[in-house]
Amino acid sequence: MTIAKIAELAGVSKATVSRVLNNSGYVAEKTRRKVMKIIEEFNFVPDSRAVNLSKSMTRTIGLVIPTTSGPFYMEVIRGIEDVLAANGYYMLLMTFEASRDKNETRKKYRSLLDEKRVDGLIVFDPEADESFVQEMANAKKPCVYLGREYPKVPIDTVSADNFTGSRLMMLHLLEHHGFRKIAFVRGPLDSYHGLERLKGYRKTLREFGIGYDENLVFCGNFTREGAEKIAKKIFAVNPEAIFASNDEMALGIIHKAKQLKIPLSKIPIIVGFDDAPWAEHINPALTTVKQPMYDIGKTAARIMMDRLSGDRSKVPMKVKLHTSIVIRESCGCLKAAFE
Amino acid sequence: MTIAKIAELAGVSKATVSRVLNNSGYVAEKTRRKVMKIIEEFNFVPDSRAVNLSKSMTRTIGLVIPTTSGPFYMEVIRGIEDVLAANGYYMLLMTFEASRDKNETRKKYRSLLDEKRVDGLIVFDPEADESFVQEMANAKKPCVYLGREYPKVPIDTVSADNFTGSRLMMLHLLEHHGFRKIAFVRGPLDSYHGLERLKGYRKTLREFGIGYDENLVFCGNFTREGAEKIAKKIFAVNPEAIFASNDEMALGIIHKAKQLKIPLSKIPIIVGFDDAPWAEHINPALTTVKQPMYDIGKTAARIMMDRLSGDRSKVPMKVKLHTSIVIRESCGCLKAAFE
DNA sequence: CTGAAAGCGCTTACAG
DNA sequence: CTGAAAGCGCTTACAG
């Protein structure tokens, strides 16, 4: 079934069928009904490829996310889909596999634009460097980068404020709990997020007039295993609290403490960052910093919709969303239901 | 940039440019080089919409999954993407939101086919009834249904063997642990998976000559909250073990036990089903049945690729993948590292 | 080995 | 209000 056959059966021209299909231009009510009847009878649906070719669009946006870093990207997907679905857009999903070459993947997602497979791209690729992102900014189609900022690149970004998240946690530990000797487990040296979180730690200490002590800062790699290896060293400095800059590492440290048979009461306060799906279920339930993944997705999709509906020349949006701290048992605020 | 412009600049016809682009037909080496040079100079990429319209394909397959039921669908996505990427296919993702009308969503994913937005569809929609799936089977494009079987419908399916998973767990409880009084917490009445799991429970009991006792079977709704509400009743029948037919419910029961301050040693063995991301992290780490989500995705994508490359008339594939039990602390096999 | 032409299935000024 | 025609950017027999 094509528009031509429908036209023939209805005894009108293709143009007219197109008009009733799109509700555009003038069509006599009588004609419309005649055409609609045939369309419905044959359950006709226009070929999107032809429509898109003619209208030079795709009604599809591409989403690129890592699969590796676990499950909370599902929230980003939800946020985006909610907006896209409401606007009649579709989502092409491409994932960053740890196993695949990153630059290959970048080339591939870039080509989604060139091949006109999508009208725009939303990308979660915190390791992309400035020059590459600048290239993407030069594309004729809109791109929104997620997860971090590129202050010097004129491109839309949506990220969570990791610095302030870290600061909020520090405030909680310093003000509410009154701790002064707080150990910090940082991520790998080249991680943007890792650096932001470390900055939050340092800056907040300074605000409180507490000297920055290098011996209290431990270098982890954002994995549980890595944290388990350095846990002993951390315990050795006898901190009042340990701020692991992600939940995985917090988990590793808690685990190591259990292995070492250190009684719960003797374990320093351990807090994390990310609010992993299991964070509330471990023992003790983890106090942590939560990133608004759903809202990141939603905001990104909204910006994309705006760009696609003409807001093209506007200044780049640099959205930074609030992170919040989730207070549970591990910092001691909520008593464990079951010891 | 279009093929026409490239042709003009290279001083050849569009047909020739198309040939070098597709590596098809004969092209003199000299001509090829001349054309390639222009293509590269202008960084020309053909418009996929035009290509797809001409070749009547899309190189895209649609994936439909629920977002609600948590994060393990990410594994399915990974499995599918691995295969698709290797074959140069793209993935259009559509999600089932709890908030949206299911039938609307069905209509929508069906229309992906009609609109020729995708070459085929992989669908995770265990609530779809037979008549609807039959409709999908009648479509001219291939569909693979995930998560459950439709024995009477001639359609490809890939599912995990929930029945046997349930049976394996029962065998473990019966043979290894020697329990006889095993309570079972079932899911809602209309859930396919819930029923399969219940069957596994019943059948295995019968094998062991143990009478089916209705008082040992409790009706949950697959949620933690629901399970918490009925936990007391379960404890009241004094079972040796509680087989919750999903992890959420197992968690609810464990939680309730903690609230009731029942000492760990007095809590009957509690096991689950699903291997949720937090299952290994809770206390006690949950013994559970694991479904091979990655392999489900991979298998589905492989079937799809086969169908698209001509295996069209073949008999429907009904793949059932093995589930396995993951033995942890909650059944008592592994001692908790930390009590 | 190469090109002219028809075709894929739509949309959209333009003319009437 | 409606239709003929050109156009979107490619591919593919067909002829030479």
C-alpha cells in the first residue's frame, strides 16, 4: 500500500491524500471522509523513510550511554523517553562497551548525524576530550552532552553538581556530626567527576579552617576491589569518618572491615557517592550523595526538543542540576533496624 | 552534499558514484580513485533515509522493554547491542512505562513496523496476550518475543526457564538442606512467570512425595511492601524455609524479620528469584535463581539477524535458556562474613 | 566499464 | 478546494 494506491482507490490525487494524512492545506470535508475511509479500510500507514526524506527530518534522536557503569543509566533513559514520547520522537540507542574501542564508538555516533539517522544526539561520554566535543558542537545538528561540563565549548550540557554534592556531604559530616578528621577516598586521577568530588572535600575543609592533610586522602579507582586493597591503610590513620567518593568503594571498605572482624561499633562512619541501587540494602544502609539521573535525562531531552523547534541560534545551555544527600544508617543518623 | 554533486565534481554519473560507494558492479580503478578523492575531500556520507528508501530496509531493529522492573534489562540491551553492532545494525529503543497505557504502547510499537522505522522487533512484554502476539506474528516483518513462550503462536521466542529455575531451587532446599516444610510466596495470579515458578515448586514437591499444602503457599504481588505485609503470617506457619518467588519479596520478608527483632539464627532460610543487583549485597546475601539476561538479548538478536538474512520461512524458534541458582549466605551454605 | 532513466514513497509550491 | 509536476537523495536494471 502506498499513497498512490490510496489516491487511486479514492479517486483523488496523491497530493490530496497527503493533505488529509497531514491535516494540512484545505480539503473538502466530503473528500476527507472518502479518503479516510480507504485509509482505514486498508490500515494504511505512510512509509516513514519517504516522509522523512521529503521533510528532511527523522523524528529520532540518538542516545549514547555507557553500559558498563551499571544500571543507573536506565533512569536517564526514562527521563529522555518521557519527553520524547510526549513529543512524538523516537530514540536510537547506542552504548559504549568497555570492550570496544572508544574512538571507534565516537566515530560511530558521530556518523549517526552524518547519515541523517537522527535529528540530534544526546551523549553520555565523560571521557570525551574538549577538541572532540568541539567538533560535535560544529555539527549542523544539535548535540547535548551529559554528565560533565565543557566550559570552553559552545555546546549544551547537563550535569549533576558533583562538587556541591561532595560539599553537602562534608557539611553533614562536619556540622551535624562534628567530625574533624575525615578521610577521603578519591577516584582515578583522570576522572572529571573524581576531581570535582575531591575539590568539594578540600574546599569545605578549608571553609572550616581545617588543614588539608595528604595522609587522609587515599587514591582508589572507583572499584570495590581497589578499595578493599587500601582499606587497611585507611583504617590505620584512624579517621573519624571515611568519605568514599563512590558507593562501590564504600562497599569495598565496609566489606573489608567485616572481613577484619572489626565490630560495627568500631568502624568509622563510611559514606559514599552515587546512590547505587543496592546502597539502601546493604548493612549498614549507606548514606550517600544522589545524582538526579532521571532529571538529567529529562532536561537533556527538553533542551533537544527546543533546539529542534527553532531555538537554534541560542546561547549554549549549561545546566547543572542539584545533587542531594541521602541520609541512612552508615553515618549513624538512622539506627540500623537490625544489628 | 549529495551523490549528484559528487558525481558532477568527479565528472561521472550518479550511478558510478553509487557503485563506488557500495562496492558493487564494475568500476575502473582509475575512476574509483577519482571519485573516492572527492568523497573524502568533502567528507561525504550518503543520506541513510534515501538509501533505506531505495533498498527498502532500515538497518534498524526496535527493542521494547519495561523500565519499571528495574535495572536488569540493561543486560538484555547489552546482549542485543553486541550482536547488532557486529552486524552494522542500529537499535531503536522504546520503553514500557508503568504510567502509560499498555495498549497504547503496544499500538505504538506495532506501528514501528508499519511505518517502516525498523526491519524487525524484539519485544519484552510478558503481559501481552496470545491474540495480540498472534497479530504480531502475522506482520510481514520478523518479531522476537522475550521472556515467555507462546506455544500456540508461530513466533520466535526466547525465554528463561523459570519452571526449572524454581525446581533447581527446590532441589537445593530438599536435597542439600533436607527441608520438607517449605513455604512458597507466589506472585500475582495473572503473572506468567509467577505461575511457572509456582509449578516448579509444586511439581518438585510431588517428586519427593511431599503433599502440597495450601497453607504453605502465600500470595504476594512481587513487591517488597506486599511481602512485608504477609511476612508475619508466613512466620506463623513455622516453615523450615521460605522460597520467595522473587528477590523483592525475599527482601521484604527479611526486612520484616529484622523489624520484628527475630534473631538471625531463628529466621527460617529465605531464598529468592531474579538475582537483583543488590541481592549479593544484602545481609544475609541472598541465595537466588539467576536468569541469563545477557544471553536472552544475544540470542534474540541472533535470531533476528538470521530472519533478516533470509531464514524467513523457517519454523518458529522457541528458545528456552537455562536459569541457574546462585548460592549465597541466606540459605546457610555460605557463612556470613560478618554477623 | 559507464550513463540515462525509472523508481523508492512521500511532500509541497504552483496554478487553476 | 484539487491536481500535475518537481523534488527529496539514493539504487538498479538496462543498454551500450
